[in-house]
Amino acid sequence: MTENNFGLKKIEISVSEAEKRTGRNAMNMQETYTAYLIETRSVEHTDGQSVLTDSLWRRYSEFELLRNYLLVYYPHVVVPPLPEKRAEFVWHKLSADNMDPDFVERRRIGLENFLLRVASHPILCRDKIFYLFLTQEGNWKETVNETGFQLKADSRLKALNATFRVKNPDKRFTELKHYSDELQSVISHLLRVRARVADRLYGVYKVHGNYGRVFSEWSAIEKEMGDGLQSAGHHMDVYASSIDDILEDEEHYADQLKEYLFYAEALRAVCRKHELMQYDLEMAAQDLASKKQQCEELATGTVRTFSLKGMTTKLFGQETPEQREARIKVLEEQINEGEQQLKSKNLEGREFVKNAWADIERFKEQKNHDLKEALISYAVMQISMCKKVGFGFGEDTVYSKL
Amino acid sequence: QDLILPNGGTPAGTSSPASSSSLLNRLQLDDDIDGETRDLFVTVDDPKKHVCTMETYITYRITTKSTRVEFDLPEYSVRRRYQDFDWLRNKLEESQPTHLIPPLPEKFVVKGVVDRFSEEFVETRRKALDKFLKRITDHPVLSFNEHFNVFLTAKDLNAYKKQGMALLSRVGESVKQVTGGYKLRSRPLEFAAIGDYLDTFALKLGTIDRIAQRIIKEEIEYLVELREYGPVYSTWSALEGELAEPLEGVSACIGHCSTALEELTDDMTEDFLPVLREYILYSDSMKSVLKKRDQVQAEYEAKLEAVALRKEDRPKVPADVEKCQDRMECFNADLKADMERWQSSKRQDFRQLLMGMADKNIQYYEKVM
């Protein structure tokens, strides 16, 4: 839970519960899904007390809808990612089942994190649809769809790997896109190996547990050594079972890495949008230039470029001066329009770059801060784990009883 | 006679776990079981490879320091190979059948690709041979054995061995006599208990050995993954500006862990497993001694019965029976004494072993931090 300025009010958001539900889907088939309780509290400045103002239930697909809306309406913003749709990077003990309680719990935390990120973003927090997401349970879906954002969405963005040949790419964005690709690749690799490491570590600890029974059985036939062996066996059992907590903490670290894996994708999306804008701009400029040339040719009568019209006039005779005038007029109108469009596109482009770059800087700082903290707490966690084990092994009492 | 302990000084009352094994070492030297002062010291070291036309083999230097009258010189230094140790053990078994002879490390290396001349293998073997001789040295009867003396002192052991071959046939016969299929009526409770104990003991050690091997295997697989994990952080740090340092730090830390873990598994293999195996071999040889004892008792009982049946009063037979009785009682006494000694040294060995293992683990985790 954190605080933020939200339309001039200070509020706290939490995703406090998860509940299994059954219902009927769009095709009238029965389905099971999980619903999450979102609670919003407003904080009184004077005494810091919070009052519950809104509470409603949402499912994962509604979160997705919200995020897709934000992506379209704020193309220059690095939009916070949702927790993963399906469990990936699992190791053998971790379940890949979406209904598994551990998965649901981690998803609940992830969704809360998402809402907090949006609420603390200077631009996104003011969005009306976001506000309604938190406050209006029924009818929200319809409201979102009424904005018509799906139509606005550029279908070309979905083709992630399609290349658009941009003649004058902005170097900063190219570098950033490259960085986001590399970041995605390296974090994926890290998560994959980490999952294998967790698997192996689990194996090591669990086999130590086998000692427990043997030491116990052995202690039964010994006189003086009995107590010591019994303690040693017990200690092995404790050691073996400690791995469950250790790996749960590690899972939290993995989730933090995953968030930035998905953030890298959001970053890439901004770069793509810029690329598309740039492409459109260049296309429009190119189109305008060719129209101008056509106009000039008609006016002066010189045919410098090949055109079907030119060919047909050659073959079937010249057009009349009136016809030519008409065509010039049309072209001149188009050129005017084109120039207006180009002007506004240029303006849009510059605005986009300015805003995008501001958000990217903000994102960079956030990323550095968050990951630094995550790495430090990971290291601390490892150290405390070692301390616990070291202490257990070092218990003089255990072995001095032998 | 005041002796200078090799370690020098008095045991310090330190409580830090890292020094507990060394403390134990010092205590062991002070804590003589029978209260006798030590007058015989034997060490095995300095392995050397010998390449001859027919074969290649390793010899070890045996250094002996003693004030006993049985030794002409105060100090001896000879070279022996495994064959010679094997010969010695057989000789001891023959000449002291009522005593528990310590085990030797395994003669043949069964597991496929083990290099007989690798540093690891030679060192493990050297330690085991050193222990073997030290146990004999500690034994109040075995340490005075003639063959043992020759083993420690003779320049040319092979000549002595050949000499002994002639005697072998005679000794062999008497041994055969003892072990000639007599059926035992009832084993005295205490020896039955020892037999049961040894069975369970060997079983448990076997299980521990298997578990330890499995742990080592798992740890090695864990190590493989760790060795891939660390460098990924380095790759990442190359992409970053501000985060480069902490990422590089994590990478180095994981590299640290890997090295520490590798050392831990090596120690397990070199120190822990051989001791388990040694005690399993010990149990086996002890069980065969128990069988021999049973045979002696059986022979005695059979002879006694024969006499009772005959109802004659020949002086010859009672003497014969008496001899049997003597033999049996000797055997029992020797065995009991040896068992006690064995139990106590076993206790010390395992205490040292487990504390050593604990130490190593602590060191590992300290390094990792």
C-alpha cells in the first residue's frame, strides 16, 4: 500500500483478497476464474486515518482491458506491466496451474503492484477510465469499449517483428529499442537458469533429510554416542525442511525480475510507436513531395516523371487546358491539406518525442532504484540463509554429545 | 618419561567451532586410553612413483621413532608399497587370531575410471595406511608383534617375507584346526550382542555412505547450474550504467559460492567417505574374528562333551580339553578388550569426523557470506 496524489486526493489502493468463482462466459459455457478484491481508501491529511471509500471485485481479464486502453491512449508512456498470464520459468515444485493457491497469491501481489504503479504515475493517475476501474464495478467494461480505443489501436503495432524502413531514425530510440531487446533476453536467461538452480538446491537439501532417519536408527544401537547422533539426525531434518521457506523468498525476487522483464517489453512498445510515427511522417512527406512535383510538371508542361496519365495523354492525345487546370486545382488542394497534415504530424512527432523521453528518464530512474534494492535484498537473503545454516551446523552441543 | 607432544603446548579452552577439531586432535594425544605413556610413533608420508620394466607402483615412506627395547635404533625410515601392508595384515591375522586387526583401504579399485596414480587417490590411500599403522601402534599387543617390528625396520622386507613362507604351512595347519567345522551350542550373550550390533552398525554406515554419495552428486549438479547462473549477471551488467556495479557484485558473489561448494564436495569425498568405508571394512573383519571365536568355543565344547561321554579318566584328554578351554578364554578376553578399545576409538573417530564435517560446512557458509 502506498499513497499518491490522485485527482488532488490522497488515496491508498490494495488488492486484498482473491476468490474462486464460477460463472458463464461469453459463449454461455461454465468457467472457473479468480476474482480479486480491490479496496480504495482515502487518507485524511490531518490525522492520517484512512477511510474505505470503494471496494469492488475484478478479474484478470479486466485488468488486461485497462492496460490495453492505457497503451492506446498514452502511447508515449512506458505503461506498467501486469503479472504474467501463465506461470513461466517454473521449477519442479512450483505449479504451472493458474488455480494453484501459491500462483494466485503471487498474482494478487502483482496486480496490486500494477495498480500502485499506475496510481503513482504522474500522467496515468489522472485518467478517468482508471478512476472508474477503481470505483465503478458494473458497466465499466462497456464504458471502456465506448471510448472506441480498439479502433484507435494501430494494428501494425501487433506485428512486433515487422520492420518499417525509416530513413532518418532517431538514434536515441534505436539504441533504446536495442537495449530493451537485450534486457529482455538477459532477464529471460537469468530467470531460466535461476529456476534450474532452485531445482538443484531443493534436491541437495532434501537428500540431507535422508540422514535424519539413519542417524536416528544408528543412535538406537549406540550407548554413549546415542544422544549426539539423535541430535545430529534432528538437525538434518530441520535443515532439509528449511529449503521451502528459502525458495519462497527467492520466488519473490524472481517476481521482481519478471516485472522488469515485462517492463522491457513496454519500453520496446514505446520505441515501436515512435518508429511508426516516424514512418508515417516520412510517408506523408514523400507523398507531399511527389504531389508537388506532379503539380509543377502539369503547370510547366514538362513530364519528368513517368505517370500513367502522361502515357495515356501521349497515346490518346493531349488533354484540354480546362482539364489541366482542374487537375492542378485538385492537386493544389491536396498539397495544401498535405502541408497542414505534415505540419501537425511534425508537431505531434516532436511532442511525442519530448513526452516519451521524459517518461523514459523517469522510468530509467525507477528501474535503477528498484533493481538495486531487489539485488541488495537478494544478497541479504542469501547471507541470512547462510547464517542460519552455519549456526545449525556449528551447534557444539550437537556433536559434543557424541 | 616426559614426552614432547608433536603439537606442543596444552589444549586451549577455546569455544569457537572452527578450532574444535584441532582441539580434539590435541585431546586425543593427551587422552591415552590405558594411561600408558607413548613410546612408539609411526608416520606414513611422502608417496613416490616407481616406474619399472614390469610394473609401475607407489611407495610410501614409513618413519618410526621409538624408545622401546625391541627397536635397536631410536629412529627408522623405510619405504613400503601397498603389497607390503597387505602382507603385514595377513601376518597379523595369522599370528594374532584372537585380536581385531584394523582394516586396510581397498586393494582393488573397482570403479572404472579411477586413476591409481592421481594425487587424490594416492593421498586418500596414504591417509588410510597411516591410520592403519597408527591403530596397530596403539594396540598393546599388536604393536609388539614381531612382523610389525620387521615391517617398520627391515631394509629388505622381501628377504624376510621369503623366510616366513616356510613357516606359513605349519601355521596354516593349526589355524585350519581351529576353524574345522564345529557346531556352536550357544553363543554367550555378550558376543551375540556384539554380533548383532556389528550387523546393524555396518548396515547403517552403508546407508550413510550411499546418502553421502547422493548428496555429493546433487551438489555437483547444483554447482553446474551455479556456474552458468553467475556469468549471466555479468552479461547484464555490461548493458547497464548505474546497475553495473551491483550486478557485477552479485555475479562475483555467486562465483564465490561455486568455489566454496566445490571445496566442500571435495572434502566430503576425501575425508568423510573413506572413514565410513574403513569402518565398514572393520566391521566385516571383526565379524570374521567373532566367527573364529565361535569356532574355538565350539571345539572346546565338543571336546568337553566327548570326554563326558567316555567317562574315562585319562590325563591326556583333560589336558587337551584344558588347552581348548584356555584358548577359548584367551580369545574371549582378548576380544572383549579389543572391542572396548575399538568402541572408544570409534567414538573418537566419528566425533572427529562429524565435527570435521560440521566445520567444513560452516567454513563453506562463511565463505559464501
